Amino acid sequence: MAPGARGSSPTSIQATVIEELRGRIISGAIEPGTPLAELALAEEFGVSRTPVREALKQLQTEGLIEIRPRVGTFVAAPSRREITELFEMKELLEGAAARLLAQRGRVPEIERLERNLRESDEAVARDDRERYAELVHEFHGLLVQGADNHKLEAHYRTLMNQLAYPRLVMTSLNQPGRALQSDREHHHVLELVIAKDGDSAERVMREHVRESRRALLAGLPLTGPSARARNGVASVP
Amino acid sequence: MAPGARGSSPTSIQATVIEELRGRIISGAIEPGTPLAELALAEEFGVSRTPVREALKQLQTEGLIEIRPRVGTFVAAPSRREITELFEMKELLEGAAARLLAQRGRVPEIERLERNLRESDEAVARDDRERYAELVHEFHGLLVQGADNHKLEAHYRTLMNQLAYPRLVMTSLNQPGRALQSDREHHHVLELVIAKDGDSAERVMREHVRESRRALLAGLPLTGPSARARNGVASVP
DNA sequence: TGGCGGTCTCTTGCATGCCACAGACACTAG
DNA sequence: CTAGTGTCTGTGGCATGCAAGAGACCGCCA
């Protein structure tokens, strides 16, 4: 039910295609606006068009690509407005997750978060941005997981996928001092969670998301990810 | 991009099938757990299996049905836990929508909400529950629309679809006095929105959702929608 | 009678071929 | 040179056929 997908044993062909394509898109391996022809993908994967079509259909429903009938299929290029909206949702969901986690008390995720922060401190200390980016992703993921609401988690994953988050985090971390500040904010949130202060945890978490968004947009060129993206590939004029 | 779908001119076959099936599911015309065979649907709609398959694929991604490979496709049967989670999300999103709407000030949606409440008052006065159920749905929809965040709206619609909300509202309205109380709560929320008191609007809206959930569960039999739903049709052991 | 094995049917997964439409390009007329 | 128009190619939409797995059902054997 969750688009995020984790472990899967009966790996059907379409599942493979979905995971592979989703991975490429959210990692930024293929840029927004890039056309994805069914036939080309089918040949690349060595399968027929059918499973590729079904994979594309699902990715469209997840909001990762756009299928224009009789024209072509393209990697979605979120407009500036959509990015704003996505961050608004991110703030909302992560804030709620922090509150819910605080209410749950001492659950396993807390310890994993503490371990995450210890590693994050080290990564920041040696200025290892790549590793820190991973840890940031994990921190937010753990927080949402710890909220113990599968629906929340599913919607959250969908959002992050649409943002192609991994691609973006690095950008925001290139702002000088952002990594250190981000790490401090994480510590603050976790303290409040452990203190079971749900209200404050939510508030601080939301502030943290706003800060990260600010850092991100500051490091982004005027227009979205790529100027060559067609006129309005992803709605909103 | 939004699963909710509204007007569509270039009606492809699969789009037709999607809308029709979605309508049947969320209205409760077909019960959770009901098997949906591709071939049967194809014959019913007078088309081939292909567009039906694609429609089913999308509905699965939306969380409305479950496709068990090589076994069959079934209308999803939300577990009790999932219903709880969905309402938690509903509370979250509608609360945020109330806040956002309050911040926007005098927008067209406000007037539509006022008109909605006038009609609601009348419906309640003459104990027309069916009409009132429609108006409730519209009220919540307008609120979310008025938040002017398309992502929020899309996720909200997905949630409501998973809940098969229209089918549920009537149940909650069968609780004695619930309609009147609900109407009052709507008035309260709208007042706060118009007063641009976002904090309070969010708080009251969230309380309203909790109340409606309470009324709903009180009118629901012990187990979910239908006991004949297979063991764990919709995950969660 | 109860448990077990095989078969048989129904389901979806996948491959393939044809079709209609969008859009680009070149050619032609003014 | 420009605007209009026709064609032509590439795309996804849809129909169809075959294959493989799951599960029910029936018969057999102890």
C-alpha cells in the first residue's frame, strides 16, 4: 500500500521496473523533463512494453512522472509553487510525527535516533557532507516511522519522492554552516521528544523544516531544477 | 495528479473505468472484500482487459483495492487500525486547512462555506439527513480547497476515498443529535476562520474531526465494514 | 472415516500487434 | 520571406493470445 516500498520477495518484472525507475528519479540520475519512451525502457530492461506500461502508470499515480497521451511520458518537473506546497506538507507531517512520537514514550526508534545523532555529530565534525546527507534522510525517516502511523508514513514517502529529496539535501547542505545548524536542530527536537513535550517537539520540528527549506531555496538557481524542462510539464502555469 | 479527479474532456477508456469503479467503491455500492475479476469487468464495460488492468493498477496505488498476484483483485477492507490512522490524518489535514484558510482572509471559498452553512441549517431543521450528509462532505471539501494547497487537497482526497467516506457519514449522522452538534461545530470553525484566528480554527477543527470520528465509531458494529472480508485483505495482522 | 495427493479451473502476468492521434518537418503558394 | 498546409514519424492506447501460479475440489488410499 505504501509507495515507498521496502522489502519484496515475489519480485515481479513490473515491481523491478518500478523500483529501478523510482530510484533513478528520486536520486536525480535522470533529470526532470526527460522523456521516458515505453519501447526504449522495455528494450533496456529486456522485457515487453506491458510491464513497463504498468510501472509507468503507478509512477504517474505517485506523481513522479507525467504521461501525456499520444505524446510521451516525462519525468515530472515540480514547479516552484509545487515545491512550496510540498514543503508545507512536509512541515505538517513531520511536525505531527514529532508530536506522536513524543506521546509514545520510549520506543526503539528513539534509540536509533540517538545513534543517528551521534553519527551525525561525527559526520559534521569531519565535514563529511555526503554521509551527513544520508543521516539527515534517516533521521527524518526514523521520526516518521516512530510516529507509528502507517498512513502518515505512506503519504510522507510519496511526498519525499515527489521532491526527489536526496537530490535536494546536498544543495541545502552546501549553504555554509547549514550542516551544523541542522544537526543542532535535530538534537533539540529529539530532546523535546524524549521529554515527552509533544507541543514543543512539533513546533520546533516545524521550524526546523522551514529552516531547511530556506537553506535549500537559497542554494537553488532562480528557476527550478532545469530550465530545459518543457513549458509546463508539471501543471501550474 | 490528483486522484480525486474532476472534469476530464479527453475521456479515455481507462479513465472511464477508473471513475466508475472508484465511484462504486467509495459510495459503498460494492462492499469491501468483493473480488474484481479483470475479465468480468472488461466484459461489463465492453472493452478488453488492458484498460481495465490499468485502471485497477491505479486504484491499487490509490489504496482502494488490493491486487494479489495470480489470485485476484479485491476491494480493500480497511482494518480498524487503518481507520484510526486515516482519521488521525484527516484531523491533521483538515486542521491545517482551517489554519491556512484563516490566514488567506476573504477568499471566494468563504462565501461558499457561508452558503453551505445556511443550507445545512435548513437541512438539519427539517431533519433531512441525506442532504445534510452531502453538505457535510461539501463543507469539508470547500475548507480543504480554500487552503489553496493542491498537494494537501490531493492527499486529502486520497484519504477520503480510502475511508469510503460518503458511506460512513450517514452512519455517524444516525447518532441522535449528531447532526445538530456537527452543524454547530461547523459554524464555530467558520467563525474563527473569518476572524482570521488560525490557531483556534485549527484546534476547533481538529476537535470537530475527533467528535465526528467518535460518533461514527459509536454507530459502527464491532468489526469493520463486513465480517466476511477475508482474513487480512488489507494488511495489518 | 480422515487425511493426502493430483488435477483442473480460474486468476493475473506478460508478450505482441495494430491503430489513432500529436507534433514536427518540409514543401508550396502568396 | 512568411504563412499555411500536407505528410510522415513516433508515441501511447487498446485488443488479443499464451503461460504460469494459486487454490478448490474430487478421488484415492490407509
